[in-house]
Amino acid sequence: MSKQNIIKLREKLMSAVFLVAALASILAVGLICFFLLVNGLPAMGEIGVFKFLLGREWSPTDIPPVFGILPMIVGSLYVTAGAIIIGVPIGVLTAVFLARVCPKRLYKLLKPGVDLMAGIPSVVYGFFAMAVIVPLTGSSMLTASILLGVMILPTIIGLAESALRAVPEQYYEGALALGAGHYRSVFFIVLPAAKSGILTAAVLGIGRAIGETMAVVMVAGNQARMPVSLLKGVRTMTANIVIEMGYAGELHRQALIATGVVLLLFILIINLSLSALKNRSKQ
Amino acid sequence: MNCFEIKDLNLHYGTFQALHHINMDIAAGEITAFIGPSGCGKSTLLKTLNRMNDLVEGCKITGSVTLYGEDIYAASDVNLLRKRVGMVFQRSNPFPMSIYDNIAFGPRTHGVKSRLELDRIVEESLRAAAIWDEVKDRLKKSALSLSGGQQQRMCIARALAVSPEVLLMDEPTSALDPISTEKIEELLLTVREKYSIIIVTHNMQQAARVSDKTAFFLTGEVVEHDSTETIFAMPHDQRTEDYITGRFG
């Protein structure tokens, strides 16, 4: 075989390797969707889509069992909203501090700290909250919100900081040259200029909060009923699945998988709004 | 009467000395042009006049600069200084917001709250910058939708909106086409009565067309500072003559 043919063959081989690698991840996503739909949809059909989605009672072991997941949908939404209310302002202000205020020396200390937050396993966050927050606010919606608010911080801070750093320096200088002080220039010119990146950060934070399971199970109380108060327990969709999957049989198991379908739907909506955001900011 | 009086000003960026013993009085109510080859220190000197050099790390300044007799480096309120000494940048830098909000940002910063008052300032500033007729129907539109030349005129309007006493312009037309450049030069000639203007330019014809006084810079020193006519017609220094006649630069 000539040298050129060998090179050609190697090129083809390598592009095949890349293709397989790319297909593997697509395949994984495809299989997950397939599995969820095949196992989840029939249950939804059997229970009745409206009864399932809008049913306010979840009693899988009653005879006959009742499968209404509205309490968990609402629970997930409340806890996520709480996390955003707590996490986004703190995260954005931290990002402003890191990007525009913090002295270099302090930055070298803070930045790795924030990055480390992203790597801490969620069960450790759960332990932390059990030890520190639960004594104050009980196993409740508020506790879960605070904990999730903390857990989404690294996502929010990281993205908001890079959005702030991407704002052209000439905006800041232009504001200073008009006699605006440092903070006025940062908050009224630089921060608004980074708003699409900050919105993206918030949406990714929502995605992370709604999907979080372990830490939430540890502190949320997990009562499967319509949320009644900030200081009472709440059960999220993820918690519902992980708590009951171990002993669920037949229809119950399928109903839990169908809960997964609903969760996936939420994630899909979040991803769609993300790409909509990105498209808008490109224009 | 002088607006700025600069005495024995030295400026270092780290170990590099960018300005050497600058002594210069800048007349009020006139247009002064700073000319000279790249790296001669003309923009650097401009930025010492509204203390934008404060942002540059390792920038050290000795000597004194006074604005109507007040030492601007001794005064503590740098924001007030920058209100009194406006600046237009080489690259137009409209904020990513509406034209109206761009112009109103400065006045709002300095405490103007009344809607009527803001409306008046916005209109006056845009008129002064000769762009009112082009934008009056789209004040709520993003300033980024304007053309390059319009953006720069809007930036001039924005600078005028805080009623500065002096306007610094750092090569304001170097990124613009000849027609936009002409418009800006015309507008300079109309606002000269109300403001003292210092313009840095690479374009010697521009200096000759618009300025009353011209200062020629070379390697961080002021070689010659005189009426524009003198500088262009009968410069005293051989280096000025060489530069103006195009022998280098």
C-alpha cells in the first residue's frame, strides 16, 4: 500500500472514531427518552392524563391506589422558585464583586472557592443543611429552597461573571467619563449590558435546582401533599421517584417513571428557553 | 483666560516615561488640537486632563494640572471633574440602551429627575450635536441601531448633556468616513463658542481646519504650541516643520 493510501485510510478511520463517539451521546439521550416514554406513557394513559397531572392526591398503596402528582409538580416549582429568589441575587452580586470590585489577591482566593462549590457532592450539601439549616427552619420548603439557592450559586456566579467580563470596557469608561462613580457605572451600565448572559445563568440555575434530588430528599420533609406553608414539608418530583422506586411494583412503578417524563418535559422547556435566549442575544 | 494650566507634568507607565516635563496653558473658549505621530503622548496627556489615566495600573503622575486654578489631582471629587471635563472616545461607545437613555444617563447621574427637564436636555444636546433631526422619531430605539457616524455624534451629544466646561476628543473621527467626519467638524465649529475643546487628531488637515491653537508632540514632549496658523505656516521648530510637511510621521 502506498504511503498516501495509508494516510487516507487513517483519516477515514479517525473520522469514523469521532462519529461513533458523537453518536454514543446522542444514543444515550435517545435511549433515555425511549425508555421513559415506553414505560411512562402507558401508566399515564391508564391513570388518565388529567387525573395524573392535576390529581391532588398521591396514595400509591391505597386500594384502589390514587396517582395524582400535582403536589409534587407544585412542590418542585415552589422549591425551584425559592432557590432562584435566594440564589440569583446573591450569585449576581457575587459575580459583580468578582468581576468589577474584588482586588486581585482576594480573587485568587475566592474564585477557587466558588469553583470548589460546584464540585461538592450533593449529599454533602444535604448533610450541611441537616446540621445547620434544619435546626432553624425544620425539614421544610424554606430549608430546601435555601439549600438549593446555595447549590446553584456556582452555576450562577460562574456564568454571570463571564457575562460581566464580556461587556466591553468602553461602556464602563464611557460612564466614568460622564462623571458617574464606579458603582453607578457598574450597576447601571455594565450590569444591564450583561443581562442576557445573566438570564442564561438564571435559567441554568433553574435546571439545576429542579433536577436536584439527594440534597432535597434529606431536608424537604417529603410529605406527598399539596404544599401548605414555607415552614412545612414538601415533596418534589425527583424526591417522589427516588423515595418510592425501591418498593414500587407494577402501576406504581410506571407512575413514578411517568413522573420522570414530566420532569424531562420541564428540562426540555428550560433548554428550549435557553436556546431562545441565545438566539435573541445573537441578534 | 486659560482653562487648563499644566506645569512640569511627568507621567510614567511603570518604568516607561510617556510624558516629559509638559508645560502648557490651554486657552478657554478655543479649539486646541494635539498633533503628532503615534506614541508621542498626545492621547496620554488628554487622558490626564479628566483623570482617565487613574484607571491604568502603574500610572504615576508628577507635576500639576489646574482647571481654572484648581489642582485636579489634589481635588478629591474625580466624578465632578469628569462632569466638568467631558470626553469623546476614539471608538464611539454608545451604551446598549435607547438613544434617550444614553443621553439622559449623565444628567440622571448628576441628579436631574424631572421628566420635562430630561426631555429638554436630551433635545438640546442632540440638536447641539446636529443629530436631532435624524433621531427625533426614534429616541426609544437602541443606540446600537445608529450608523457609525451617528453613534459618534450621539456620543458627543451625550457628553454635552452634562454641560461640561471642556470637551476632550480623542481622535473622534479616525474611525469614520469623510462625510461623517465633515459633519463632526462642522458641529465642532458650532459648539466652540460654548465649550473649550481639545481634540487629538492624526489628521493634520483636520487640525488646520478646525483648531485655533495647535500643539505638536514628539516622544512625550511638547515641541511647539502656538496658534494654528503659525504652526502650519511658519513653525519655529525644524521638527514641527518636518512633521507638517510630511517628512516623517
